[in-house]
Amino acid sequence: MSIPDRPMPQAIEAERSLLGGLMQDPDRLPEIAIKPEAFYRLEHARLFELLVAMAGSQASIDMVTVVDRVRVMGPDRFGGIGYVVELPDAVPSTANLPYYARLIQDKADRRRIIELGEQACRAAYGEYVSGLEADDAGKLAGRVGRMLGEVGTTAVEYTSTIGEAAREAYQHIVDVRAGKVAPAIATDFRDLDDMTSGGIRRGDLWVLGGRPGMGKTGLAMRIVEHMSLLPNVRVGVWSGEMSRKQLAARMLSGMTDVHLRRLRNPLLLDEDARTQDRDKDGLGPQQRAVRSWSQDLDQWPIVLNTQPGITVEELGMWVRRMQMTGGLDVLAVDYLQLMGASDRRASVEQQIAHISRHLKTSIARALDVGVIALSQLNRKCEDRADKRPVISDLRASGQIEQDSDWIGFVYREVEYDDAADPKDAELIVRKQRSGPTGTIPLRFDGPTTKFYDAPIDGRRELL
């Protein structure tokens, strides 16, 4: 049987039971956060809309008042007086009204998915479909994915009483103290975790900026490595700048302490190794270490995506797929300015603002993922005596500052002063929505692009 021959998903009995139950117990109406269009039968949608309107005007809701309104408005629009009067008889229990509402919404979502699928097919064949205009398959896929991603994000998920929210917040406290969940996902940088009360939280957007060569990718990958070692944490990395082999080489360099230059040119591996240090296959200690770690990494929960020019909508689709096939808790984006434009007619600043907004609302918050987005800076800091970056050095800084929960910058003085210690680095935290800001001293190893904590006596300075 083809799809057009099949009846659309529907839950008629649930619709009848919900309406009849609300007529019996109208005080339950505030718990039912679905819209009239979620009902499959039009007369049911109209009756639900009538009940909501009566409740909104503080009118009494019972069989007599409802029937009176139905008679005035036209009984045929509601299935007839007799049909409305019989609805309460179909209710097994008013205790199940929220369940009936969820079932109705689920069927409505399924109908919407089918509708979008049919529209996508027509658009793929070249027909004009409003909202799915695209001049290539990649853009079409992104728009379909964005529209599919909106299915299911209804008011039911986002509406609650303050009491329900408080109970949920307290239960989280109980679960954290019992060790069932972590308060945050730790970065493994001592002062950063201290400053952020444990690390990044799901739903947060962190922005890590820096001028070219400062090491922001190296710092982000160091954080990703540690997070992937935590229990029940899976990390995704999108890079528009490096191939998956280059990303893996950076990780291997940091883990094995083998100079990254040697991994880029494998002929340099073990060039100074003694004969007695080589194994029976002629492999020196460096190559053996790289081989061992490359095998170990096969078990690490890190997923790489190196699709060039990916749009933020396409990235959201990818995150959803990863969540359905093993979960995803943290996403690193390297970097904002290399993501594809959803609207090529928009200015660069508008494009970055769009990406920033969607990373926060459509990925971090909607999908409950911690997002670490890397960002290039403009050249304004090069013109100042103190070249340490500030938030206004970010392109589209106003939107990024509004969307982000945390903004930090990687800074190494040696990039401007040859006399500075090449191992000195700073993580300058300019914004934190729920905590202090300050400068965190770090140490940097250039050959492996690896960051690590500064000695304990070089603690952060609060701004």
C-alpha cells in the first residue's frame, strides 16, 4: 500500500476522551498545552477552541453552558448537540487527560512529518514549494532538516508551572549530590573549571576567540579530549579548517608528546632513534607510541565532521542524527566564520549573527548540548598598545555577546614580543553569564600545540 492510500495518523478516541474529560473537569484545562490544530477532526478542534475561549473569559464550563454555546454558534460545526452531549461518556478517567493530550500531539507531529516528506519530494523534483526554495540539493536538505527539527518542539515541552520547575531544579540538586549526574562537563583546566563551577553545562554556548596562531583549536581539542574521557559523555567536532587526519594528528601529538611537525612529515619520526630502541619490525619509540594511541582512540567517544561549508541548519541535523545513534553531549565548532551561509544575500555580519543565534537556540538549548564555538577576530586588537582581545573584537560581536553564556580569548604575548616566554599563555574570560570573569594563566607547548595548567601559584586574576 502506498503512503497516499493509508489513513493519516490519528487518535480519535483520545480526542473524544480529552474533550469529554475537560467538560467533566474543566480545572484541568491549564495542564493541556496543545493547540486546536493538533486535533485530527475539525469538530474536535473547534470544541477545544471553544473550551479554551470560555476558560479565558472565566465563563463557567459545564454541560449546560457548553451546549448553550454550541447551539448559538451552530451545532453542525461541532458534530451536533447529541454528539457533544455524549462525549463525557467516553472518558475512562480524567486522571489520564495529560496522556491523551500527548497522544494527540504525537499523531499531529506524525502527520506533519508526512506532509513535510511529501513537500520535500515535490521540491526535489523541481516543483515550487513555499519555504523549500533552493537552488541545490544541499540547501534543500538543510531547509527540510530545519523544518523537521521544529516538529515536536511544542508548547507542551516548554510550558510548566513555577512549582513544577522548582521541583525539577531541586531534583537536579539531589541527583548531583547523590552522584547520579555531574553538575557540569569538566574541561580539566583547574582554574577554568573553578571559575565556571565545574565546566560547561548542557544548553550553554561558549565562544572561544583568538587571532590566527594563538592556539584556539589546540585549546579546544585539549578540552574535547578530556571531556570524552568522562563517563557517559560523547563529543562531536565540526571543523571547516582541517581534515579528519589533521585533527587526529593534533590529538596524537598531544597524547604522545611527539612533535606535530614529525606527524605531518612521517619520514621525520624516530630519525634520531638508536638501533637498540627499535623493535623487530624496525619501529622506533615515537612510531610505536603513535600506533598504540591510534588504536586506543578507536574506543574514544569523539565524532568528527569535516564537511566544508556546512550551514548551521545542516549542523543541527547532524547533531540530531548523532543523538539518535549514541547520543551527543558537547559540540565543538571550528570555527564560526567558516560555516556556510544560509542566505548568501545577507552581509557577513548578518550571516555570523544568524549562525550564533541558531547555535544557541536550535542546537545548544533545543537539543540540550553544550556548544563550544571558535571564532576569528577582526584586526582592531592589532592597533592597540594592549593587544589582549575584548568582546568588540569579535565580528558581529553584539549578537554573539547576546547569545553566548561564556566568552573567552586565547592570548600569547610571544606572538607580539619575541622576548616573551613562548610557554606563557592566557585564557581571558570576558563574559560569563553566571559567574566571575578574569584572566587564567596557562602553559603552552608549541611543538605539540598542547595547553596545560600553569603552576598553582599563578592563579587567575579576577577582572
